[in-house]
Amino acid sequence: MNTLGHLFKITSFGESHGKAIGIIVDGCPSLMEIDAQFIQSKVDKRRPGQSNLTTSREEQDEIEIISGVFEGKSTGAPIAILIKNKDSKPEDYDHLKDVYRPSHADFTYQQKYGIRDHLGGGRSSARVTAGWVAAGAIAQLFLNHYQIDIKAYVKQVYNIALTIPYSDLNLDNIESNSIRCPHPETAQLMEQEIVKAKLEGDSLGGIIACVVKNCPIGIGEPVFDKLNAKIAHAILSINAVKGIQFGEGFGSVNFKGSEINDGFITHNGKVQTITNNSGGIQGGISNGQPIYFETAFKPTASIRKPQQTIDKSGRSIVLETSGRHDPCVLPRAVPIIEAMTALAIADLILLQKTNTL
Amino acid sequence: MNTLGHLFKITSFGESHGKAIGIIVDGCPSLMEIDAQFIQSKVDKRRPGQSNLTTSREEQDEIEIISGVFEGKSTGAPIAILIKNKDSKPEDYDHLKDVYRPSHADFTYQQKYGIRDHLGGGRSSARVTAGWVAAGAIAQLFLNHYQIDIKAYVKQVYNIALTIPYSDLNLDNIESNSIRCPHPETAQLMEQEIVKAKLEGDSLGGIIACVVKNCPIGIGEPVFDKLNAKIAHAILSINAVKGIQFGEGFGSVNFKGSEINDGFITHNGKVQTITNNSGGIQGGISNGQPIYFETAFKPTASIRKPQQTIDKSGRSIVLETSGRHDPCVLPRAVPIIEAMTALAIADLILLQKTNTL
Amino acid sequence: MNTLGHLFKITSFGESHGKAIGIIVDGCPSLMEIDAQFIQSKVDKRRPGQSNLTTSREEQDEIEIISGVFEGKSTGAPIAILIKNKDSKPEDYDHLKDVYRPSHADFTYQQKYGIRDHLGGGRSSARVTAGWVAAGAIAQLFLNHYQIDIKAYVKQVYNIALTIPYSDLNLDNIESNSIRCPHPETAQLMEQEIVKAKLEGDSLGGIIACVVKNCPIGIGEPVFDKLNAKIAHAILSINAVKGIQFGEGFGSVNFKGSEINDGFITHNGKVQTITNNSGGIQGGISNGQPIYFETAFKPTASIRKPQQTIDKSGRSIVLETSGRHDPCVLPRAVPIIEAMTALAIADLILLQKTNTL
Amino acid sequence: MNTLGHLFKITSFGESHGKAIGIIVDGCPSLMEIDAQFIQSKVDKRRPGQSNLTTSREEQDEIEIISGVFEGKSTGAPIAILIKNKDSKPEDYDHLKDVYRPSHADFTYQQKYGIRDHLGGGRSSARVTAGWVAAGAIAQLFLNHYQIDIKAYVKQVYNIALTIPYSDLNLDNIESNSIRCPHPETAQLMEQEIVKAKLEGDSLGGIIACVVKNCPIGIGEPVFDKLNAKIAHAILSINAVKGIQFGEGFGSVNFKGSEINDGFITHNGKVQTITNNSGGIQGGISNGQPIYFETAFKPTASIRKPQQTIDKSGRSIVLETSGRHDPCVLPRAVPIIEAMTALAIADLILLQKTNTL
């Protein structure tokens, strides 16, 4: 339903054009410094209107901490965060009231609940992920106590792919461009494709890679709460995600066991794997190597090009919209990937505290 | 931890070479006919020793229903199923007691818990999935009341791929060969590769496709329990899985929104999508089209070829094993994929019962 | 932690003197009319300042529905409700910053978390129950679809007890007096005792009875989510509650089995019990008879009389407070009891929907 | 449903006359010595046939550990325990197949599920608590690491009450008599009453007190998982329990705040309360004082005396049974109370590990 996590738990609420969207973080350990500016900075990375590549909807997405923080520190009580909806234009959506937009959730929500808030997608809008990013920032503040570093970046947009492996990239370059691709030349090619799609009234998908460094060994529960299963669950909660793969992922199919197994060595007294084809996870548990996974996003469903579909009464219509949409969500999805990853890992770190005496 | 599901819940227990492995199914509606032979037939599909392609471990995997069934029917009480371990040879594993096998869970379990049952992988063994298959069979008995049909098949083994889309295949052919590939010619090529790998003492991975027909519209919770997120969580619990993709998945990256969006039409008074690139799921909710997803399995970690690794004390060793392993787990993984899918859908169907008055 | 319920779930947040307190209701079925005035009317019953018997803190406790309601109806999305704190006087609490008030949660919170918001008790304040009452009102709106009627009343204040059994009382009289006792003469005696205690700077406890009529047969899960166990869990979440008993409760000890067993009869074609010593629950499941239970509240911990205690450094002090406290919380606790009962039953009714095909 | 606990979780299964009853303990920390004899000794305390006061059903209740223990130690994997049903006499229950026994769960189960296993009460039988006691013993092994000591005793049987407060009793005497009352003279009076009731074919209820010593300060979650709420939930899961009260409980109603508040003092550098009317819990959190609560059991519903009731078709009948029943369950309920208390506290101790950095 609307709660994720077993110990570091978030509860999401709100609709795209309601009064506000928000998040409750329950289970955050006490006595942590809750740096509101840090949280805001993460939310800002997801905010619309950061560049000409994103929707022109104007939202400041100002976070307001309602509870759980006293004199700058977490108290152990639930931290509620509110983000008011300001640039809401309900009248913009009158023509969509009875339309089932292609590859959107209009039809499925209507069938599921018998009612739907159609304003900007209502509950199904990616706008609600702003709250998740705020919660993920709090999770990251917790992970900072373990020096865990989570970095996501855009690896592919449409047919422009960055083929250099994560270990050979300078991840400090991610924020050097509006695409959030650590390879500036590739970023430029991606940007060109996005601008082109925008002009065409079309949209593009792509792949986001995520690297987690310094995750302690032993995180992830065997069997049903494997680290990869928990990350997958969190990541597949994000709108437009169509796939996830860990380590070599689908590519591992092209190797034999003898080629892809990660043997162990001792290096400077520390156990490591020789290769990291597993992506840092073995038997569902972190092994101390960088955790690596990739997420596939389909092209944004909202496009300006005319499309064939039906309305609520079943009549065929041609849909032409002029809404404020992103031609490619990937740059704004980078902080969401990081947030969901942080939340999954924070939850499992707390769980691991309970596995030994 | 060891329970999966919110309403149709399973709790798994047992180790590879302990007294038994087993499963508790809690939340199964009452008054269902519990056909023990059907459950056994599903477990048999996962059983070792079905063909020369699988491990020679001899396990009858006989299910024993302990509770929850009265005069052939479910009573609403938890259904406990026990599968005794019979062909257990603990002495076979003495040489592995202190070894960290490459790409196995030996190292991570040891680090996580400070102790591990090393016999045949203990708790981390894929043997425990026999219980999941039994539970999945009960879920399927429940789904039969909705005429929901779940069929998984081997789509790729190593570099032998079946490229015909699911909609053009005769899925009744899946069981016509020991590979469980619905295209007999491709199955034969796959078998040849597996035999070759077996002779080499090596192993192969591959891709399993899964098709769910007749899933009612409206199944899947928005936000954090999306149908795809729940399926992914369940599927990534299976050993050796490295990725999952829905509909066009990672391939959707190569299309533009206008090319891949699934517009709606009305056909014989029923709402359908023109294409099914979404794989039957929109906004995390089933839309009535076939649900389609693919799962990537890495090559089995257990191989006979010598491998470089270390022992518990950190010393480098060359590992040579002659255990009873599968050169390719995919044929035996087909019923596991079906089981986990059935469990995820059964859980969400029960949940959907509570979404309306 | 801060979430209660399995399907009809509430998540509570907020502190007594923070920006707001609030509640998220997740799992409320769609298409229900959400009558905001009804919710407000329930919250008003818990509000301070209703009579001279309650604290003089001035809070309008105005509810603000943030999400989950569209055109007056529930959409299936989480319903967030905010209640702003207005008459907050942080400075009133400066002298309590380092004091461990007797029978309050100051000491235990400080030890548990290493930090505490001392303003009006912070998270431990009964003020947070205003959100629970709002959520309970939504649960009641759901229960209205089953004609379920929940009525709580004050049965005892200090040594003034109403001895007439619930079945012989006119429960429509509950709101006829500020005590919420359905027997006006007894109410008057209770009021006199409360006024006396107020003048003395002391406080009184008592017993609240609760009667649930028209609960369908079959509600409550056997074993660990028995109807009585779920109600007890919910009720013991309320501040100052020290005990709960169902049906004849502790009094049943004074009878023999033959005297207290509830035999069955058929009356007008309906199965009933001859007596209702079980309080409407057998084997943890509702049997169609009125559900009856009683809750014991200790006297309010906050009193004006000087008390011996210590401060944070361990030094003995005499505490004299002049805060705005209730000499007896029972009248204001009546709507809280009703709310928690409604939430427990709503949750189990949704669960029962999943127990049969 | 059939799982209890958030981190130290038990899943119960089995019926009175099925193949076996059992329990899965999930979340038990690794590297704990699992003393099977200790577990068996606890189960033996609950076993039928210990004295002439209990049912003559002959069950050895031999525990069999199926999983989760390796070389005598917990591995972190779920611990499954099986207890086979041996002295099962299904034919004894033929005459009860269609009868709704007074104050039993026959009627409510039938209405809830549309089917019921009538053999010895099936799932609703108190026999399933044997598994809980085994699980509670494992919880106690965990609590031993904190020196937590849990002792329950019979405080009242029918009208024979032990009025000496727990703090003045020698709790080492509990096992000195078959009643499990620490005051031998009172035990003798209780025994006489039970024998009398047995001869009459009647049954008696009573009160069990429970004292927990050395519980660390800070255990219990504020708001919805208060220590008292969790204990109440666990205790009210036990058959025949009709009420629970903490500290002074219902009796606290007879005092004023100034008389009953527990002020703090510093004693030998340790913070204590002057009195312990709160029963060791303030704001839902343990305060370091002994935790004290009492549980009311109604008389056993099964009696030999003829009773008026109906059968499934609604016809009035007079029920006369000659089953093997306990005239008073209290002595055998003592280990159950201890087990459920240990489980609740173990769960909250694990949770408390996650509340701070």
C-alpha cells in the first residue's frame, strides 16, 4: 500500500494537484542531526524547471518539517514532511477528465477504484516522488554514519549510451551537466537527442546506473528480503521503470560460470572479490564490493504528438495535449533512484542490527 | 525475513541437509479444494533428477500436508507442508566447511551471522524453493477460481535465444521437452549447449519468460505495492536471478514515446490496448492484457572446473568440486518462476478485495 | 511503531507543541462519502475546553483534509489529516525541561532515545489522540455501511460507579451531560467528585464501558489477531489506560463454567446466545451479540499538588505545576475509545473479506 | 493472522487432532545456544497429564527441531519446531460434529469460514499453545542474555485469592505445588476447589499474575507498540483470557493521582520510583522497575454437566460430554503466560536496538 520498509519506514500521501504531498519517516534513529538544507537540496535536484529540458511547471517544492525533530535532532518520533502544491492549475486538466491517456494509469485507476482524481494524474503522478526524495535524504543522513556513498547517473538516453564501466568513470562529474551523466561528451549527445524529441513533441527513455560504495558486509536478509529484492521493490515503485538488473544482469547470460564467478582474494588483510560481476551482492547479502545496478525507464508516456485512444465511454478519440511535460525524465529521476536505494539500505542496516546478540 | 506476502503469506524454513524443508501458507481462503496431487506435480517439475541435464541428487521431494486442510478442503487455518530431506550426504561437504566458494553465499552468510550451516549451502541452497513451489501451487489453485493462467518458459540459454514473441508461440509445447522451451528446435540447440557445458564442468545461465493470462483488471497497489514491484520482489528472491524486466523492459529504451505508448481501443465492447509494450501493467496495476516479464539467471555458481578463491582463514586455494550440480538451472527454475508469480498475484487479488466497499 | 492496523491502517505523527499533529489513513475503501463535518464533530468531542471540567488549553482542533478525497469521496489513496497546534505556549514548559514528572513518560523517553521534546509531553502527549479520533471517524463512516454502532460511556469515576448493566441503560443519554454517563443522576455525582478533585489540585481515574452493536458474525482472526486482542492492542495505546476486560472480564472468575457459559438458542430463525457473558466474542471471533468491554484509566498523572521527584541530574525536587490539565480525562476519552474500537473492527472487517473465495 | 511479532516473529500452525502442531521462530539472533532440553522442560510444564487436576489426554509433546540450529547454535535462519499429535482419538468427537458447544469457538469458526475441523476444537484448541511455549522458551534463552527473569503464578482460583503482593512473595515456591501458586497454604485451598469442581463436572477460572524482573529501561515503543499493548495483544491471544491489567490496573480507579503517582528517587546512583503502581511501565516504556500484570481466565468452557445449546441445524439440544478436559486450566496456563510475555519483550528488545545510532 502506501508504506515502504520494515524498520526505516516511509508512508507517502498526496496528489499532484491536491493541497500538498508529503511523507512520514518512521523508525529514524534518535539523536541524528536533521539537516533541513541537505534534504531541501536533494528535493531541489528532482524539482521541475531546473533546465530547459524539464517541464515548465513552476514548483518551489519547499519542504516543511512538521514533527519528529527537536532542536535540530531526530527524537525517534516520526518525521513528517509536507510539500505544498503551488503551481496547480486544475482547469488545465478539464479535457482529460474522461480520457484514458495511452500508457498512463488513468484506465487502471478508474477500473480499480471506480473513481479517480484526474488532475495531473492525481495519486499516480510522479510528483509524489518529491516526498520520497525528502525521505531518502533522511535515510542518507543515517547512512552517512556508515560512510555509505550512493551515486546514480544517466547511462543511456534513447540510443546514446555511455559504455565506460562505472569503475572507470569520475562520478564527481555527474552534476557537471544538466543530464547528470558523468561523461560530459556523452551528456552533450544525450542533450541533443532530448532537445530534438522535445521539438518533435515526443519523449525518450533510458537507463540510470547506480553505484553504492562502503556498504558494510552482511546487509540484506536471505530468502525474501534479499538486498537486491528490496532494492528492486523500491526502484520498481518509481513511475516509468520497466526493468532492473544487478551486476552484469541480463548480460551475465552471455558468459559461462567459469567466466563470471567472482572468486575471493585477500588484499591488505581484507577479503575482496577478484571481479565484481555479482554487483556487490551474493546470496542476497552485500559482500563489501560496490553495489551496482541499472534501471530501465520507458519514454515518458506524456507526449504532445497526437495519439489514438478512447474516452471513458469507450469512444475512439485522438488525443492532443499541450501539458507541461518532461521529454525525458531521466535527469530528474537520478535523485529518486538514489533516494529509494538509500531507503532500502537504511531499512536493512537497521534489520541487521537485530540479527546478532 | 522468511515471510513473503501481506495476505496470502508464506513462511519458509529449512536447510538443504537438515531434517526437512517446509512452508507455511497463511491466508489461503477457506473452502478451496486442496488437491495434493496437483501440488506434488508442481513440486515434481522442480525436483532434481528429471533428466540427464540436472543434478544427480536423488530426492523424491514428497510433500506432506500437516495442517490447514480438513476433508480435502482449506479451513482458513495455515497450511503447513513438509518435504523431508532424504538423499542428504553431509560428509560430501566436509571439504567445503571452511571454503568461500566463488559467487556463492558462503562468505556473506559467515560475515552476516558469524556462523553458517555449510552443508550443501544450508539455508542459502536453492533446495528451499521446493517449498515455495508447493505454496505457489496452492496460490495457483486459488487463481484457478479466476481462470488465471501462468506459464513460464525458457527463452534463452547462454547464446541460444528464442526470438519469437510470446504471442506467436504455442505455450502448450513448453512441457514437450526437458528444457521447457516451447520451440522444440530451439530447445534442442539449448540442450546441446547444456550438455557441452556439463562435459566441460562449466555452467550456463539464461532467460525465463513468463506470461500471465486472464489476470483481472485492477490488480496491484499504486505507489509501493505495484504489481511489477511485488512480482520483482518475489522473483528476485530466487537464487541466481540478476535482473527482471516487464513488457519491452530494457528494450523500451530504444523507442520513442510515440512508438511505444499503448493506446486504447474498444473491441467487442471490451477496452483493450492496441499494443502491449507495457506488459499488461500500467501505473503498477494490471490492465487486462497479458502480463509479460523476463527474468535473467546468471550461470550456476557451482562448477567442476578449478577455481581460484580463499578459505575462512584468508588463504588462497584452488577449489575443485565434484558435487552433484546442475550445469544449467533454467528448466528447473520454470516452476519456481510460476510459483512466485502466482503468490504475488494471489496476494494482490486478496488485497484488491479490500479496496472497495 | 507509529502505524496501527493491517489493512485499514493509520500512521500517527506530531507533538503536543510542534507545528501540527496529524494522521494518515491508508486502506480506506474507495467511493465512500467522506463527511468532513462528521469527522470534525468527533474531534470536537475530544477537544479541550468543552466544559469547566477540562483543561483550559484553547485548541479549536480544526481538521484539514490534505489528500485522498476527491469531490467528497474517498479515492482509495491515503487520507492525510492535519490538525494545527495553535494555543501552544512553549515557555510554559521551561521549568519542566529537566524534570522527571511522576508517572509521566519523561524519564522513559529520555532513557529510550537520549533526547526528548519536553514541551507539553511532546510525542507522549495525549494531544496526538486527536488524530486518532479523526481516523476513527473515517473508520466509523466505513462501519456505517454495516450499520455497526459503537457507543462508549463513563461507567465509573473514582468511587462513583454506575452498576446498571449496559443492556438496561438508555445509551442515547450519553451526550446528555458533560460526563458522558448515560445515567444523569450518577453523572451528577461523578461531576461533584471531579470538581472536588480539581479544587484539591488532584486527579481522578475511572472506567469507560464500550458497547458495539450489529457487528457481523465472523469478525476477528483466530490465534493472534483475535478481535479482543486487536481491540486490546488499540485501546492500550491510549494514554493512562491500565487494563481492559471483555464481557464479564475479571468478574468471570467468580463463576463456575456451568454458570457462565453462553449456550446457544435459535430465536426467530437467528442463532443467539442465551446470555452474553462472553461479551460478544468467542474464540476471538464476533458471535453476533453486542461486543462489550471495559477500560480502566488511572488518575491523570498531572496534578497541581506538590510531588516528590527528581530532575535529570538525579537531584530530589518538589514539583509544583500550575499547567492546564484535566482533573479527570474520562469524558474526553470516550470518543478516543470509540475511535480505537472502530479502527480495530474496520481493520478486521477488511481482513474477513479475504478469508473466503 | 497466524504470525506474531515484528522482529522476533512466530508463525503458528496445526490443529488439535491433525498430524502435528508446530511453530516457526523467525528473527532469533544467531550464535545463541539453543538448549533443546530447556525448551522441552517448558513445554512439559504445559503438557496434559501432569497431575490429577488436568485432562487425562496422554501427550508426550516431544519437540522436534527441524531447522535453524547448527551444531547446537542458532544460525539466524528460522527455527521450526514440530510437536506430533499422538493420543489423537478422532472418533471421540463424532457426536460434536454438528454441535455448537456453549462458549466455544464452534459457532464462530463455522460462520467465519463456512467449514471447521471439529476434532477437539481443531485450530481453536488450546493445544496449539504448546508451540507457543516452545517459541517462548527460545525467546527466554534470548532474554537470558539480559538476565531478564519472567515468573508467572496462579493468584486466584474461583473465590480463593492470594492477597499478598508479588513483592512479598517467594516466587521460588511457584513450582512447589501442582497449582503453581507461590503460597502453599493458598495452593492447597485452590486445589480443593478444583477437585470439587472436577467431581461436580464443572470448571473454574482464575487470575494469573506475572512479574518480569531486570527488563532494561527503554523497552516498548511509544504510541502503538507500547510494551503494555504488545503484552496485552500476546496474552489475549491465549484461549479463555477475558482481561488484563497492569500495575494497580482496575484498582487504580480507587485512588487519586496524588496517591498513586510514582515519584522518582535516586537510590545508590540509580533512578527508581518510590512506588510501583505503574507496574514498571510509563508511557508504554519500561522504567526499570518490575513489570507486573494480571490476567483473568474465565472457567474452562468444556464441562461435563449437561448444557442447553443447539446443533448446526438450529435445533435445541442438551449437550452432555465426557471428554478429557481440565476442570481448571490455570496451572497449565502459567508457562503460556510466561512464553507470550517473553515473546513480546524479546520482540521489543530487538526493536529498541534500532532506535539509536
